[in-house]
Amino acid sequence: MAPSTPLLTVRGSEGLYMVNGPPHFTESTVFPRINVINVTNKGQLHSFDLPKAVCLEFSPKNTVLATWQPYTTSKDDTAGIPNLQLYDVKTGTCLKSFIQKKMQNWCPSWSEDETLCARNVNNEVHFFENNNFNTFANKLHLKKINDFVLSPGPQPYKVAVYVPGSKGAPSFVRLYQYPNFDGPHAALANKSFFKADKVTMLWNKKATAVLVIASTDVDKTGASYYGEQTLHYIATNGESAVVQLPKNGPIYDVVWNSSSTEFCAVYGFMPAKATIFNLKCDPVFDFGTGPRNAAYYSPHGHILVLAGFGNLRGQMEVWDVKNYKLISKPVASDSTYFAWCPDGEHILTATCAPRLRVNNGYKIWHYTGSVLHKYDVPSNAELWQVSWQPFLDGIFPEKAITYQAVPSDVPSEEPKVATAYRPPALRNKPVTNSKLHEEEPPQNMKPQPGNEKPLSKTALKNQRKHEAKKAAKQEARSDKSPDMAPTPAPQSTPRNTISQSTSGDPEIDKKIKNLKKKLKAIEQLKEQAATGKQLEKNQLEKIQKEKTLLQELEDLELGI
């Protein structure tokens, strides 16, 4: 039976200890405060003599312990010494040792049920079954495989592999279903792209699609110090698309909702935009712009936190994503870590060393913005790590969202407002409310046509005067006698033709120009399709909109 709330593990210069979750926040007596990790029965399970080990990782069901230490070679053995060890947690015996030269992607990847384990070896991905590492059960061979990611969830298992481009050839990501790797049509889906020095591949929970963030180290346009990023969508049914992001700039974060039907992207030069997209890569909701660089869905997927950590001030926006309603806007200054509690109600933020060595500590929040518990480590100590006790999905049921801040005994703190720098010549002068960037509100908070605030009496009077003058001018033009009108000269024919192609309204002219530009792009896509080029999903959708655009253009031109 699961406890009412998960425990909290705290590790720092004071040692390793457990804290009871909300509402008590007392130190757990089951796990005494010690400097050596104990198991539940307070007895030592195994001891491994690995003085140079720098990485440790448990398999999903905690049956295998993987350790890695820096790769070295001996004078007698040119092949090097195995530095990746896999231990049976129950018996303590070493199941297998491998040579793993690079620290990057050092740990093997397991399926959630541990039936399958995989690791990248040169140009191949080796697969082991049921933790039998003496021989691999299958392998996927592709030239220059750089990375792979196993899908979450039960069988059938799927794997996404990335191969970087070379000699003018594009990079590509392919999706396979285990163990079907052979043959030209074995791949479930394939997506190729240029401008990719590295990629991040993100499976959704149902293993039906992958999001790929392709990054370059250098932005050749000079617009960013951090290179260029593009976002791609690949589905196991073969569909793929480029996710069109409305604002230029870096992609800070992309996260899937646990429902696997939508994802949120945080992108663009500061202030960054945040948008939720559906599986057609169409925007569902735009959160506007703000000081943010991260997004976190709750375990149940019904709440989304947009946050600005790192070099930002720690401002958070907590959203109900079923009704797209803002719940709270707490501020967690100097935070270096964020995590949702498995119960979907509480949030953990922390300031840890070595990222920051001052003001270390952690806070536990309710999503409505209340701080329920706060712990500051002494000034001569450091906090290294803090994390929630993990639980399987479904242990904690989803609860109805509340918008009223829950009561708390922790006194509220007013966030420190950092004043902008003012040069000496302006310090004795009135402060102006000028902004470097105009922030864009969320789409449901933008003024809608027909819903504007009522005009003041003066504004209404001026509007009526303007309309009266406009009506008088139009009447004067229509009342002119035909015999008094000047006879058009033969040379005036070209002038009449030009006047028929413009409306006199700059906004309508601009719309016509944009429509013609879109139609021209559609014509080019149709020509490419006619030559046999395979078009992206979003390009095909553009072609389908041709009839609508033509009708819109005709309506505008008839109104001129």
C-alpha cells in the first residue's frame, strides 16, 4: 500500500536523509541521518570496490546496477580495461563488463519491464533480452549511428535512431519496431533534414510519435550565439512534419503531455513564446510571451507550469490546460531544480550546488502558489540533490483543480524586485515606463473583435465627426454631373488600369499581396510534386488550402 504522500530524499554536505512529504515535512525516522546509504532493513546489502567510479544507474526494476569509470589502458593490454560494469543487485555478482570509452550515453537503455536492453557499439545497436548479457539477441546496423532512444511502455518495443549527415548528405532519424530491422522497408518512418550537428529525440508515452529537436552549434545567420534549432515530428504510421514555430530564436524546451495527444514548446528570443500543438502540428493554444525557458506537465497532464530558471528570475505560471485558465504565478528565485510530486498536487523547487553555492535550500509548493514547507541549509553547508520518491502511474488519482490558494503556515515572502540600471545622468529624473520588448498576452486574454471596451464620450464624438466627414466626401463625389466630369484622355487608360488593382486601403492591399504570395508558393509546391518530390505533411496541407485562398482573394478584389 502506498503512503499518503511520497517521501523526499535530501543529499548534501550534511549527509543523506529522508523527509516525510506534505503535510508533515518532518525528518523520517525509518531512514536515519547517515553518510552511507542504507536499504530498508538498515543493513548493508552489498559493497563494491570501485574507487574510480563516477556514474551509477539502476535499471527500471532495480535488478541491475550499472557503473562507469573513466576509460584507461594498461601497458600490457592495448585493448584497454573494461570500465562499464553491470551488477546483479540481488547477488552482487558482476553480470558483464564492457569497454565504454565515452561518458556520453554511457549507460545501457532498458525497456520498462527490463525484457530488452540496448547499447550503442560503433555502428551498431546491440540488443540483449532478459538481462542476459553474454550474447546479444539482435542488432541494428546503420553506418555512423550517433544515438538511439528506446520507446517507453510495453511491447511491441520501438527504437528511434539518429545518423548525422556527411559529405552533403542530410542527417536522418528512423523509427523501427523490434526486432524488424532488415530490408529496405523495415523502417516505420524516416525523416531527413539538414542543419543538424546533434539531436534530442523525445518519445510520447504511448510510443506513437517522436519529437526531434535538431540543433547546430553555429548560427550562420548570426542571429544567435547558441546555433539554430528546428523541431520535427515523426509518427510510427509514417507521417512526418516540420513544426512551424511563429517566433524566431532558440528552442528552450519541448515536453509531451502524458495523454500523448499534444505537446508544448517554449521557443523564440526573449521574451519567449509558449505554444501547445496537437498531433497535426497545428497550434492549439498560444500562451503569449514571457520570461520563461522551461515547461513541466503534471503527472496527470491536467496542469502545466511554464517557468524561467537559470539566468531568469524564477517566475512561474501555473495553467489549467483543460480550460486554459491561469491558476497562479509564484516566484521561485535562484532555483536550479524543479520536479512535480507523483501526487500531481505538489511541486519541489531547489537551489543546489555546484550550480549555485549560496542560498542553498528547497521549497515545497502547492500548485495554487502557496509555500507549504521551506528549508534553508546553513551558510557553511551545501545542498547537492533533492528528489521525490518515485511511484508507478495510477497510484495517485487525479483530483479536481482548485484555484483558491491553500492555507500555509509558512510566512509569505515578497519577491525581491530588481531595479533596472539607470545611468548617473538619469537618476534624478522621472522614471519612464519604457520596455525593451512588448510582451504578448495569452490568446484568450487578447482583445477580440467586437469585444472592445466601450468608447469614452469624447472618443465617440470624434468617431461620429470622422464618419460624417467621410460620408460627405463620398456624397460630393457621387453628385458630380457627368457633363462636368473631365473627358478622359487616351493616355489615361494605363492610369485607370493601375487604379483598378489597388483599393486605396493599405490594409486590404497588404492582404492581397500576402494572398498572392501564398498562392505562388502553392504553385511552386505543386510543381515540385509533379516532378516526383515527396512533400511534407504540412506542405500538402498548404496545397489543400488553395481553393480557400483563391476565394478570399476574389472577395477582396471584388470589394475594391
